[in-house]
Amino acid sequence: MIEYNNKVWFRHILNFHKTDTFRILLREMLIVAAYTAIVAAVEIHFLRDLRMSESGEAVEKVLKNTTIMHSILGFVLSLLVVFRTNTAYDRWWEGRKMWGALVNNTRNLSVKINAFLPESCQAEKEFFRAMIGNFPTALKEHLREGIKLNEIEEVEEFKPSIFRADQQHVPNLMIQSLYRKTKSLVDSGHLSGDELIVVDKELKSFFDIMGACERIKNTPIPFSYSIFLKKFIFFYIVTLPIGFVAYFEYWAIPISVFVFYVLVSLEIIAEEIEMPFGRDANDLPTQKLADMMRRNVNEIFAN
């Protein structure tokens, strides 16, 4: 995720980051400019010979009237683009809230386990320290391309080397291992029933957070809606120069390119942030959050 100072906005306008849509769309913008130039040349020079005749005036009037259609369609398109952008941002923000809740719950669980267990349970505390810190790291990669077992801290009751990350749901196995250890502490009398109820709230939240993140990852925007919007933008841009040239002549070239840049940039941004758990520049900083949670858990159990 890109970190920046939102108060120094003028410098950001002049700089082009590698993920800036201007750089991504530069080739397509040149194609739109060339296409508009061809349309402008045909309309201007072909109609120039017909403008004195009645048929030429009729053709020019029809071309100018196409701007009315674009005004109506532009309003509809703006509603669709706003809905698309808001939907993508809602998914991004929900993902951020889930990881924010995970930060709080790992801290809460660590504090409670460290406080509830007596000093004689150092081995059990060490297990919880490692496994609570492991869970965000495992979840981060689970939401990407798969678990990296070398990032998981090994403890006696949980050895990542015995798992196959491409076939097993490692975060599920981690939570299961945490519950087994908790039950053994209750059975041995180191945790009371009341303390179990308090601890279970945080353990259950791990399942809830993981399920919410998986829902975001595995439920993309409906295909038909996404394709329809792309087709709508394409045909809108293709037909836009026909009417604009009648009014602006060759000035229609930068106008068409700018409209294309705005509409397609919004679609590209929405596509990137609707899946917020990857490695793109605008995705959530899950690696940073996972590292922070591990540090926090280690600090809590060290005291």
C-alpha cells in the first residue's frame, strides 16, 4: 500500500507513480487520439465540400445532434461508474475493518491468556504466543496465493512441515490447535469456566474475520455487470468523437482522450481495490499489519 502525505497534493499531481492510470493507459490514450484524428479529418474535409448543399447541412445537423444522445448516456454512465467505484471501495474498507478487528482481538487474546495462566504454564504461554502471532501471517498468505510455511513459527504441538499448504486450510488448523490447547488448560484446571467464556470470544472472532475476508476474496463483482460497464464505456468513447468534431473540430482529440482517461481510470481503480488482499500498490498493507501483530503479541507475553 502506498503511504503518502495527503496535504502535499500538488506534488502528487506532477509526479506519475508506476501504478498511476495515466502510465497504464498511455498506449490506449494514443489509440483514442489517433482514432479521433481520423474521424475529425473525415468529417471536416468531407463535409467541407457538402456544407453548401442541403444534404451537407442535413448530415452536419445529424452529427451535431449526437451530442444530445451522449449527454443522456453520459448521465447514465456516471451513475454506473459511481456505483461501481463505491462497491469496490466498500469491499476495500470492509477488508480493512476486518484486519483492524484482528489487530484488536490478537491483543485482547494475548493479554487475557498471559493474565489468566499461572507462571507455571510457561510452555502453554509460549504456544499461544507463537500461534496467535502465526495466525495473521497465515491468513495474509491464505488470502493471496497460498501459505508460506517458512513464515510460520513452529511449536511442539503445531509443526508446519507436516502440512501441505496447497491442499490444507492452514488458518483453520491453527484455530483448531488453539481450541485444543484451550480445552486442555480447562481440563487441567489452569483455566476456569468463566475464563474460558472470555477467551472463547476472541477465538471465535478469528473464524468470523477469516470468513469475512474469504467472502470478499471469493465473491467478485458479477461478471455480467462488469462486462456491461466495460462495453458501455467502449461504445461511448468510440461514438463520442462523431458529435464532438462537428462542434470542436480538431479540439475533439484532447477532449475525447480526457473523457476516455477519466472513465477508464475509474474502472481500473475499482478493479484493483475490489480485491484488497493482494500485492498491488493500493491493496491493504496486510504484511505490515501481520508483522505488527506478531510484535505486539511478543511484547505482551514478554511482560
